[in-house]
Amino acid sequence: MAIFGLDLNPRRDQQLPLLAAGLASIAVIIAFRISSSSSIRTTKKLIPSPRATLLPNLSEREIKELPYPPDILPGARDATSPYGTIRVYEWGPEEGRKVLLVHGISTPYLFGRGYSDTPSDLPHDARLYASEILIALTSSNLSWTGGSSGRFSLIGYSLGGGIAAAFTSSFPHLVSSLILLAPAGLLRPNHISTASKLLYSTGLMPESLLEFLVRRRLEGGPPSLKHVKTMEQNTAADAAVEEELPKQESLIRTARFENTIPQVTVAAAVQWQLKFHQGFIKSFMSSIRYGPITEQHRDWARIGQRLVTRNVPTNKTPEDEGLQNSKVLIICGEHDSIIIKDEVVEDAARALQENVDFRFVDAGHEFPITKSEEVVKYIADFWSVPC
């Protein structure tokens, strides 16, 4: 037997130098592991939301006057997790239909938005968002996922549509119906310009510069590179910002969340997050880099196959198998320049094997806010309930 390549029976004077070298090697390995572990620990970072950094310093009147007050919706609660605290709003009759709504990329509730913390060391991908949904559900006093829960309906808008589809593909037995509003997920790559790919790339330019440019774009001001050295890329970084993927903010700038709170608009909420949520930009960029926005055909196909299988008569009751409506409902804006109606119809129908109903609204990407009554009517019809 040998240790570090040493014979156990050599002369002692020959063994000591090698033994010392072996011990030195062990020390180096231990030091490296300690260093690596320390490095990993320092990169794991939770960025607290304004719930912790801002609200404690404000009076009740100042809190009520915020562009995004913490009680904007009833039933506010904070769910703790290894990924940070998330804000959840849960209300309605306990015996009623359970519905979970997942919003778009910049409006509050998801990680790094509103009053939810930012796990800045983790990619904001479908896995993280699936975990967030499960955290929201399992932290409730109500049963959302048990066999006697009746399951829940899942509605996703824009990025939230991609998140909802990805979640359903993995947990179809938990979802009673799936409704997607102008959903991401199947966005064709040709709509993402080279400039946008550059802006949301990693390693090509300093991250601080990219964050600065994205912030300038969302703030509505012209990107400025006067403090930045000229770069050699074919596409200028400021042009990349101008062509950034999520352009919906310009479309719904004055749309209000609630008529009784006139200071709360989509644009005001975004500006407030930019100013007071230190993790907002990081989460925003990570969602574009890693979120379920494009090339999610495999997940959608799994839903389609599930629906095909479910529609074959078995000994199981419909409630046992989830997705009780037998189809997915997709609502699109006729004039949406982000999620193109005709492309969604073609790509979603193919992925879901025609197990889908489409409805269209005479509006752009902002239709869930500006045409909410029409959207609610389509959903009620899909559920076969009175509106």
C-alpha cells in the first residue's frame, strides 16, 4: 500500500522530505477548498426589498402615498424561503375557485420586484420561478396542492405566461386550468436583435455597464456612454438598449392598477422600483437572460401530450389528472408588437397538438390592463361560469 506514492518501508531520512511535501500538498488543497468555499459564500447574496430598506423609515401617510403601496391588493403576506422573502397577495372566499396569477417582467411580486427580495446569485429561470410558485402556495393557510384542494387555475401574463407554462409542464396534476395572456415562451428568436443579445450577454462587457444602460433605458432617459471607453463591438451598447426586448412599458405607461389610487400606474411602479429596489435591475436582466421567453417548445409539447393523454377515456376521473378544461386558453392582442398573434397561433397550436382555444383583443401588449373586462369575460366563458 502507498500513501502519496510513498512506500511504507523506506529509510526514515528518505521518507521525511516526501512526507513533508505530501503534507504541504494537503495544506494547499485545504487552503484551496477554504478559499473556494469562501468565494462561493461571498457570491451568494440576497438583496433585500424595500419592505426592509424603505418602509421602516416612512410614516403611515408616506407609505399610503407611495407609487406602489404595500397594501395595493388585499391579503398581503410575506413568505420566507432560502431564496429570500416574497410578497404574496391572497384574498377571496375560501370556498371559491382558487386562481394563481403570475405577472409580467417589470410589474411587482416576483423575485426582485415590489416587496420581494432578490436572490442575485441565482439565474432567474423557470426553476427558480417554479420554486417561487410552490413557496407561495405552500405558505398559505389554505390547501392549494393537496388531493382534496380541488387544485388551482393558473393564469400567466407575458413573462408570467412563460413561467405558468413551464410550471404546468412539470406539475400538470396541480393545475386545473391554464390560461395564458400574451405569453412568452415561444417568442421566435429572430425578434431578438443582435444588439439585444449583446446587451443581455454575459462576459462580453462589464456587468456594471450593462446594468447602467438598462437602468437608463427603463428610466426613460437616453443611454449615455460619455464616461465609458469606446467599445469595439459592431453594435453600440446604447443602440442595444434602444432595441431591448421588453418594450411594453412604453405601451402601458399611463395604465392604472386601480382607479381609486390615481398615483399608482405601471410606469410609476417601475420608476419606484428602479429607485428603491436595489435588486430590481439584476432580476430584470436575469429574467431576460435565463427566463422562459424563447425556445420553450419542449415544455409546451409536454403540456400538449398531457392533454392528448388526458382526453383518452380512462378509469380515472378528470379531477385526478388535472387540466380539467382539456385545453389551454390563450388570449392575444391584435396589435401586440412583442408577442405576435399569428406566430403564437401557429407555434402554440403545433406544440399543444391543437388542444388550445384562442381569443383576441383589439389592443396591444397592454390589453390585460386596458381591456380587463373583456379578458375576464373570455376567462369566465372558458370556465363556464357567469361573469
